[in-house]
Amino acid sequence: MIGSLVVWLGLAAAAGSAIWYYQASGGKDASVAFGRKAFLVSVLSVVLASALLMFLILRHQFEYSYVWSYSSRDLPLYLLVTSFWAGQEGSFLLWALFGALIGLFLQSFSRRRGFESEVMSLYAMLQMFLLILVAVKSPFDYVWKAHPDQFGAGVIPVDGKGLNPLLQNIWMAIHPPVLFIGFAAAAVPFVLAVVALWKRWYSQWVAMALPWVLFSALSLGAGIMLGGYWAYGVLGWGGWWGWDPVENSSLVPWIACVILLHTLLVQKKTGKLVRTNFVLAILSFTLVIYSTFLTRSGILGDSSVHSFVDPGTFAYTLLVVWLFSAALIGGRMLQQRWKELSPAKQDDRLYNRESFMGLAALVMGLSALVILFGTSLPIVSRTTVQPSFYNNSNLPLAIVMSFLLGFSLLLRWGEDSRKDFLRRLWFPLAGSVTGEVILWYFGLHDASMIAFTFTSLFVLLVNLVRGVKVVRERPRFVGGALAHIGLALLFLGIAGSGFYGQKETVSLSKEETKEVMGYKLTYVGSQPVEQGKTKYVVRAERNGESVTLEPVMFQNSYNNNTMRNPDYISFLTKDLYLEPVSGEQ
């Protein structure tokens, strides 16, 4: 019970903080102190509730439904820690925890700049919505209350159900927290944008928002990347990305955040895209909430391999209310100020960096829209979009975006000299042509892949040259070049792995060697491993060298399904990836 009381205390304190801070924004200076103290009480309550839940998990307090549902005595320490965010209740609390801690930094940040009351009144309200969800979907309910059909009042289970085997991986101890840091951080640009509209700070807010947008983009991007690495090694998809709806629901707000980062730079340098930036700042966080709605409402339960189940009518309604509240607050402020958001004087010249960056941002936005459409389709129909839809629709957009990105970085802000531009163009252009000739020699003959790899090589070389120059002149500003180099390498990897990867299905009898993709594969036999699992040892030989792969299959008592974990060996230019399908006598 104490855990639930602490959560309700945090909720009441967040609500009080929002009210007092709002009163202070209207001129009641005495209310500021109450708002600060109330927010601190809310933060301490969330920290205490989180520490208490972790304590209950580590102590195996199975009288609590959440502890019983997601942990067991045989789990090692790092998996017990992972079970904190394995379910809806714990993941909402984790989000609230990061939101509370980020709020402390935001409180100090806004206080130094003189707009604490306005910023914190809105941020405390957003935190209040999260804590309502934690209070409703409480991780501190007793097991006999949550499962009266299984346990009588006061009955304490001897052991828990355990953790879903899909989550029993070291990356699940890292991926969700990093992703939720990004989710929590996305609230800050939203708040700053609404406050800037409120106070009519149409240009001043850009410098304040940029570091928060960058932090949110980095956190979300890192979380997505770690999730992809987990999927590659655990799910057996044969790749790192399967266009799963839950994957997409995190990708779309990240794309919006990355677009915002670039368009804020355009406004900072030129004064353009004023309206665009406010729309994107509001949209980014709204998409985070929409992502939460998709993954937590149960809508994608039949469409995604790792969507959560239906949280119940009340929690479902709260998610909808939260989504519409954020959209309504941001949209209403935009509507009131739209005519005042006049951008800097426009000109017809397209031959500059800001024009190409704007076009690249537009193409990225189209990509996000396509992904959002495919991901949201199960809401209005039972149709699930196939991965080929995303591949086919995003490939031409990625080609155009890469082209525009590369060209924008060769151009200068404002008006540029055509002669200087051509001088900067020749090396990356010649290098890209040379690279394509080499790839053609090694078998790259598909027209769309030629265009994709050419523009990817172009972006890579442009940013290599740019990065070397920045390191020499202003090394602390090399981050942009490194990020774009990473994007180019990602695109080249997608071309190689996604479009030129090979897959073959073969039945291996024990000690019978079969030739597959130039390897001699021999199934050596099976061996039992921990937790009732079985690994299947396969020897792969090529050119006198031998490697061993050990994929795992087992019957999962958690949900009574057959689980398949792949194994792979990484080489310099490829992976040998072995996914088990079924085992027969």
C-alpha cells in the first residue's frame, strides 16, 4: 500500500505544482516558492516509488502482482533489474522517473532565464498525466487483488512467473531506459515551443530549444539502435529491422525530432521556417504520446511481436485524453499566433544551404508520413502492412533525401558562388562515381540500388571532407559531420544487408554435411543449457577454416510457445546468420 500512497502523493504534488506555477505566471510571485517545493515533493515521491519497486523485485516480494508477473527467484541480478520495466506499469513508472529528473534540470534551466513559472506550469501538468497512468496502472497492487481467480486473499506465491524469454538479454537492460530518456526529453521542446508562443518569443526560443532537441534526438536514436541490435540477436528476423509497428512507432517521432533539429538551425542562421519549427516541436512530442498509445493500448496486439496487451478501459481512455490534450494545447496556441509568425523576408533563390535543407526536411517528413500511415492502418482495419510496402515507398525518398543533404552541405548559407560550389563538388562527385564503378564490378547492377548507393557514397564523402576541415578549425563542432557519416554508412549497410543478403532454408540431419552458400554445414548434435533450453551445435567450414554456431530452441513455459534464438558469426564484410526453424527426431 505504501507504494500506491507515494505515487498518489507525487501525483497530487505535480498537480499542485502546475497550479501554483500557473498562478505565478499571472503575477502572483508568492506562488513560485510553493510551485518549486511541490515539484520537488513530486520528484522525491517518484524516486521513492521507483526505489521501492526495485526493492520489492530484488527481495522477491511475490505478494505484489507486478513482481509476481515479471520476475522469479532464478533470474540473475541484471534480469531482475530488467523486470522493473518489463510490463506496462513499470515502464510508465520508469518514464515518470526520467521525466521527474529531467524536470529538475529544466527547472534550473528556466529559472536562470526568467521564465520558470510558465515552463514548469506546463511541464508539471505533463508529468501529472504520466503519474495518473502510474496510479491507475499501479505496480503496487496485491496479487490476490489483480488475480482473484488464482489467489485467495493473503496468499503469497512461492515463486513468480518469470521474465519473458524474449526480454532475457543484456540489451533489454539498456535499450528501454535509453528510449524512455528520449521520450521524457521530447516533452521539453514541446513545453518551450508552447511557452514561446504564449510569451511571443518567436526567435529567442530557438537557442534555448536546440540543446534539448539534440539531447532528445540522441537518446531516441540510441534507444532505437540498441533495440535493433537486440532484435538482430534474439528475435531471429534475419536482420536488425523488420518494420514492426512498435519499431515504427518509435522511429516516427525520432524522424520528426531530427527534422526539427535541422530546421531550427535554418531559423537560427536565416530567420526562416518559423512556423515550421513550432509545428514540429509540438508534433514531435504528440507523436511520442501517439507512439505510447499504439504500443500500450493493445491495438497492435495482433500486429506486433512486442506490443503490450489491452491496459483496460480507464487507462486506454487516459492515453486518448493525454494525446488530445497535448495536441489541443499546442494546436490552440499555434492557431492564436499563426498570423504573427511571419518568417524572415523570403527570396526566390534556391542556390543556398537553407533551401536544400528545407527540401531534405520535407522529404524526411514524407517518409515519416508513409511509415505513420502503415503503422496506424490496424486502427481502422485489420490489415497489417507488409515490410515490402515500407521498403518500396522509402527507397526513392531516401535517395532524394541523401542527394539533397549532400548538396546542402556543399552550399553556404545565404547566396553562394557557383564557381566555389563546383570546386567543392568535384571530389565527392568523382569519388562517388569511382565507388559505383567498383560496386558494379562486384555485382551491383540494380538501377534503384545504384542510385541509393551513389547518393549514400556522396553524403559519406561530403561529410568526410567537411569533418576533416572542422576538426582542423573547430573540433568541438565535428558532431554534425560524424552524424551524417553514420547515416551514410547506415544506408550503405541497408543496401548490402537488406537488398543483397542471401537466405536459404535447409534440413540438417545429424553428422550429414550439406553445402549452403559456399559453406559446408554439419549438425553435430544438441546440448541442454540453462533453464531447460537446448542449443543445436552446427559446424560451418569454408576454405579450411571452421566456425561453430549454436542457435537455441526451447518450449517457453511463460506463454507456451516455441522460442527460437539465432546465432551468428561476424566477418569483416558479412555475417553468417543461422536461425532455427524446427527440430525433428
